[in-house]
Amino acid sequence: MAHQARGGTTFARNREQHGDRLSAGLAASFETTEARRPKQDALPPGVTIGEGAFVTVLLDRAAKELDIEKIDKGIRQSAAGEDGDKRKMVLHVRDQDARDYITERVERYRTGALTEKGNPPLAGVMQPIEGFAPTELIDLWREDPALLPPADGTASWWGLWCWDIYVDEVVGLSRALDMQVAPEERWSTFPDVRIIPVHATRCQLEKMLNIGQPGLAEIGFATDDPAILVDLSGREQDGLVDDLANRIVWPGTDVPAVCLLDTGVNRAHPLIEPVLAPEDVQTIDNDWGGDDHYDGPGHGTPMAGLALHGDLTGPLADASTPRLRHRLESVKFIPPIPRADDDPANYGAITQSAVALAEERNPNRKRVICSAATDPKIRGDRPTRWSAAIDDMAAGVDAGDEEEPPRRLFIQAVGNIGHNDTWATISEQTLHAGSNPAQAWNALTVGGVTFKDQIEVNQRATWSACAAVGDLSPYSRTSSDWPDGTTPIKPEIVFEAGNRATNARGDQVSDAMPSLSLVSTGKGGTRDALTAFCATSAATAQAARMAAQIMSNHPRYWPETVRALMVHSARWTPPMLAEVNAAGGKTARAALRRKFGYGMPDLARALASASNDLALVAQADIQPFDRPQVSSRDPMRRVGSITYGNAHYYELPWPTQTLQQLGNCQVKLKITLSYFVEPYPLKGSMLDPARYRSFGLRFDLKRPKETESVFRRSQNAKMGQKLRRGERDDDPNWDFGPKAIAAGSLHCDTWTGPAVDLASRNQLVVYPVMGWWRDRPSQNRFLENARYSLVVTLEAPDASIDLQAEVATTADAMIAARTGVLVDVAR
């Protein structure tokens, strides 16, 4: 029967034959989906087989737009294209109910009673359809079919077009399938859709398709080459910049700020001016001026762009509405004319003066202090005037007698490996030590990672990227050859720093190639609104941005806590994790932290817990030492031996019954302890870190079969009392172990084991260790209070229960009963 379908096109169909073809094709598509679906035991932990399926709808070429989407029924249509003489589109069918719904509609068309006009039911929807087929990867491919990457096992960059309500699911599945997901700054946002670049093989994408989880709409190239933006004409760059500036929701003045200590900032840039007040542009020497004096596109100005917006590659090209919740401050502390090599400038004092300028201008503003300046001529394996000054300022040593010490968060670059045209000379990064003042204990030191490996053809087509995706950036220094145990782990974290390129012979190296760099704000001028920017300066600016975002979202969190959350949220990339897993034993594994720290932080993970992820945060004051004996002659004077002071015991709100029910299901307990020490940088501190720090802290967890009394005695033993031989079991399930995390003023480790073993391990202690407050009684500091931040995360990636809700309920009950829970549940 001929029927005029939607759009006016007439289709002549034999209902019986056509209906049978549709019914058989739909059934065969679902059968093929089930045959392709991986078995549960072949999938990574945390990936659960569902009922979702992709189905390709083949349409008559004459068919107009056909809308058969029923989101409320679990049917969503996405990719559309052509296949020979037919058009096609892809449906995602969420579950069995959705399958039944679409199957019933086909059956109603095939067998239902004719309408009064003699037409089959749903003829307007069904007659334009030629048939149904199982969805292939090419059906979701939005580019030229001839350009679909081959199935040869080679990884390349893909752009996953996802419905925005399913972004977390798509990202989680991508990571579970060992794809490398680009940093969020490289994502693009459009109405209802996010584009997520992933580095993966075609086989991995096909596995994602066969699993059938919802969210994937289309697949294309990850077309975010920074070279395209940097090479635009000045007018084109200005147009993109103005468009983004008009989309941004700018903050008020009562928000945290990133205080840049750099070469100055040209604040007239449209992406900077709204959040950098004229009075917040300052300089150490008034003769220098506050503008960015650095050659070319500047240095302080690109730092400012990344500290505000992150990599601009994505936001410039999408339709997002970014909301800024932090501002900028700029203090120029590097002179326009480089200092002579024999200039005795004390950058410790200069840094102190720079910070004082910002604080005098806005004494009550929360700020993150960001510096990428380093001195590569001085190795960072020992304290210097500069690093000790940073530690001093972070600890608030400059406070008056009656003032609460003003703790400060410093974000500091680890330093760059200098240029060399012979790649072999600079390729082994463990031989290039972090630069002064990256060794500052209290600073959060930043290294580089790279997710950039594609070179724009017109730049240098015969060249290749030096580092693979997810590897340490070839600009980044390390602390691999610093003395272990006496120097802190540096860098603690890594952010995108771009890549280098080398020619086929390896005898030429190219730095700052736009394709392998980030896009930031240039300092102005012709074709200078946007610039390529890279190296650990770029990484440090992004880290400062994340710190300010955390401060804005959690204004009551201390600088020590912000530092802890950033490190706690960090994860190793797949290449880093592979290197860690291949390391033979804890010693080799611990050494790798001196290359890339604890990995790359994640803002969403730092701000909130996922449904199978629990975060506990504590901020507390502690008295590390004591002199309990009082003079009989003067009750105000303490005499006798100086002892250890307090230990803090936390009763953790574990849902014991739930953990026991999980049995051998693997769980991960991650603990991060952060505090700021007051430095004592005499030469002896190089040999014994207890001489440098004012105090130290450690954490420990109750053993599975340990009583509370034995647990408390064990900590007293560490603080000077005795413990009977064999009274405590070893605790081997930590990634690194207590000795390996002892250096510095930030300690992070992860325990992995069966849930049932953790069920009874519901007590944690923070206790003091030696420092010069105790060792130097003449300074009268042994009664001082200190403070620390503690972050504890319990993850059960293999569990299907809402562990966070379970723990939150337990915590609320314990708090209501006043059982001494001293932690907050981050929700």
C-alpha cells in the first residue's frame, strides 16, 4: 500500500513483506548485540554488563528527517549518515523495557488493524525504514569513512561525542578499558553534548560499543590542534577571544586569587582584564613597571591565562558558558634586564617582599601563590635561602606574637630541562635534578605530563613527538637522584606541560611546537592574542588554577587541606601505572614517585566523592611535644625532659557489616597527611631531616585482629614507650610503606586488600615524630601547637553498592552518639 510519510514522501510498501523484514532485522540486531557482548569475567573491575544495545536504522534515501527517539522510554537516536543508496541513523536502546517498546511498535505496524483510511498503524514512522542492522563502529563515525583508523592495534586520538548527562559513565568506561582520557580543559561543550578526546585503539572503541552502555552519540577526530588557533590571523584570534570573553560568567571581588610571581602581566587582554584590577598589578621595583616584559608573547601573561582558564584550546572552539570563581594578582619579581651571573640577589627575600605586597593590598583575600621561576644552576637536593624562605612563609613564621600564623599555599615548578639539539642528551629525565627552590618542603611542586603527540602536517611532517601520550613531559625535571629519606618527594603532582619533537635522526629537537603545546593568552599585539605555551610553567599555572577552584568551593579548607586534596585526587596515567606495576618491589616502586609524583590531579575527584568512593577530611591542631614537669619554684616554668605530646585517634565510620559482606572484594584505602613545618636550614639538616623540620607527623592504621589497647600501646612505643616483641603484625598491603613516605611534610599511601580485612580496621592515629622544636629546647618552642590536614578515601571499584551512603549513615550515627568522630564526610 502506498502511504505518504512525514515530510510528504510517498512509500509503496507491501506491509506483510516490509513488516517481516523490519521484525527479523530488529531481532537479528539484538541477537548480534548479545553475541558480541563481552563476558563479565573478561571485563575490567567495575565494568558491569548491562542490557543496552546500539541498533542502526536503515532509511530510504528519499526519507526526510525521521524522529523515532523516545528518551522517556530509553530510546535515543544520534549519529546519522549515508550508506550507499540508503541513509542511516543509530539508536541506543537502554534496556529490556526499551527493546520491548520498539519491538512492540514494529509488531503493531506489521500486524495491527488498519486505520479508517486503510493505513497500517505507525505507517508514517515505519514505512521510511528499509531495515534494522547491528551497529558497526563506522555507523557512529562522523568523518569521512575512508579516514576511519585501521584495526591494527595502533592508538590514536578519537573524539567521543557524548550526551552530557552520561559524561561520567563514558569517561569511567573509557578509563576502565585503559583508554587515556585527555584533561578536561581539552573537552568541548555544546548544548546537550560534550566532546571528550581519548587516546585509544579501534579495538578498544569497538569493545566500548559492544558493551552497550548509554552515552555515546558519535565518534570523530579529536580536532583540537592548538596550531590551528595560534596560526589564525590577528582579527580571527580577536574574534574568538571576544566571543569567549562574552560567554564567561566573571566573578566578583570577594573570591580567592592566584597571585602570580613572574614577569608581570598585561592586564588589557579581554580574557584577563575583568579579574585583574589595576591595583592588583604590582612590582618589586617601581622602575620596572607591572607589564609583561618577556620577549614575544610574554611569560607572565600566558601564565595568567592558564591560571584563570586552563588550556584555551577547547573553550575557544565550543559553545560553553564557563563560570570563573577566582581572580588574579600579579607581582613582578623578575627584572626586565636579566641579572648578571654574579648578582647576589636573594630570591628568598625577594619572594617574601613580593608576597608582602599582595597581602598588604588585600590582607583578607584567600590566595594561591604561584611561581614558575627556578634557578637551574643550583641543585634542589638541599635547603637554600630561597626554598627555606618559601617554607617559612607557608608555615606563617612571620606572624606576630599574638597572631595566628598566616599559612600560605605555594605552587612551585620543579624546573625545566634546557634545550639540546641531541635528544639522547636530555631524554633521560632522572639525570636532570629539580631546580632550586623546588625542594621547599611546604610547597606543592609541579612537574609535567603530556597528552599531546600529534604534529600538524604543515609544521614538521617528518618529525615525531619525543614522549608518548601519558608519559612524563620531556621538559620536566625530577628528584630521582636526590638522597632518598632525607629529601621530600618532588614533584608531588604533574599537569599537562606539552611535548617536544625530534627529527628522524634524533640530532635536532624542537621546543614549543604549537601542535604540542597549550593555548593561552598572549601579551598583545599583532596575531598575539593567543599563544602556544608549554613546559613546567604551563603545568604550574594549571595547578594553581585547580588550587584556587578548591578554595572557592571549600572556603573553610586550610592551605594544608587544599594541598592534601590535590595530591589525594591524583592518579597515575596508564603508562605511569604500567611502570609502577612493573617495578620490582616497594623500593623500586617508591623511586618512581620522584619522576612523576602521585600522578595527575582531578578537580572533580578532589571536590566530591563518587557513589563508590568515600572521602573523609579532618583539620586539626596538635601539640607534638611537651615538657610536663613544672618547676617547684616557678609554676610558670617547665623543667625536666621534653617528651612527645599528643597523638590523635580517629574512629573511622566503616560500615562493618557491609565490608564483611563484600568479603574478598578488593578495596582501596588511601590516606594523605599534610602539614607545614618551620624550617631550620643549617647544613646539618641535609643529613637528618629531623634537624630541618620543626616537627613531623605520621599516620598508622589499626591491624585486623588488634585490640584498641594494643593499637594505642603501639603508638606509644613509637613515642618512647615499649611494646612487647611480636605484639603487632606487619602491614604489607601498602603501596610504599611507612619508611618510603617519611620524607617531607606530605605523606600519602594506599592500602589495597579484601574488604573483610578492612572491616575491623576502623581506627587511625596521627602521631608526632622528632623535630627541632624538641631538639633545641633553648628556643622555647616545645609547647607550640601545630596543625595538619588528613584526607582518607575508601574505594570499592568492584562493588555495586553505594558505599558512600553506607559510610555517611554510619558517620552521622556516630556523630549523633558523640563517639568522637573527628572527620567530615565530603559529599
